Amino acid sequence: MNNLQFDFLVNKENNTLTVVREFAAGRQLVWDCHTKSELLEQWFAPKPFTAKTKSMNFDNGGHWHYAMVDQDGTEYWGYTSYNNVKPIDYYETSDAFSNEAGEINKELPAAIWEVSFTDKGENTLVTTIVKYNSLADLEKILEMGMKEGLTATLQQLDELIQSLKK
């Protein structure tokens, strides 16, 4: 499992993060883990946080309103809007911090996520490009622990995929 590809690239000229991650599973399973709330909730928060969904409609114009919950029960809300969904190949989102009512927090960086799924032999390569409005936004999200958090959540996704394959 340790030989699976994982790249985390920061481009400060374009205000982007590019994450390339290989998973030891077919594309449909990896896609489902990214697009179904009952599966997202099992991996989309770095331990010891958990994720919970308030509402989700994975479709063009749909959304995912969710929280990452810490061990004390404090909720950190996010709101993702889905655009340009092409099943098992690609989707694009607008992603922002929000409150429980779904109102976007303008004080924290928002981003556009482009997520693509390609076959790599029997495995799946997921390429995620996250674009921020400014270098300051990109640097703030890195300071907030984006690399560490994403690395931890993708490890949890690996574990979930292995358990679902059994």
C-alpha cells in the first residue's frame, strides 16, 4: 500500500494546490466514496474529527452541507456546491467554510476544486486541483493545516476502500 502515488504540489504563482493520489481500487468504488454522503462521512475528516452531513444532493447545481466535528462536539461547517458533474470521470465544486445554516463565511478562504478520476491499471488515480482567489488565501489554508489534514483524510479513505473491497 505504501507504493501508491501521492503528490502534494503547491503553486504560489497560480494560487493552486494539486493533489494526485492513487487508490488500490476501481474507479466506481473510489467515485462512490467521493460522492455518497454515507461514505464521505466515514473518511472526510482527519482523526480524531468525524464528519456529518446536514444535506447533500450530488448533481449539477447540487451541494453538500457538512460539518467536521471534534472530540468535544465542536462543529466546523463547510458548504460545497457541485458544478460540471461527469459521473465517474470528473466533477468541479465551489467549496467554502460556512455556518450550520449554510451561510458562507467570507472571512475564510473559499476555493474551486476540480477532481478527476482516471484508471491506472487496476487502481484509480484521483487528481484534485484546488484554486484559491489569492496567494494570501492559499497561504492561510496551508497555515491552517491543509496538507496534514488532507494527508490524514486520504489515509482514512485508503482504509475505507480496503474494508469495502472485502
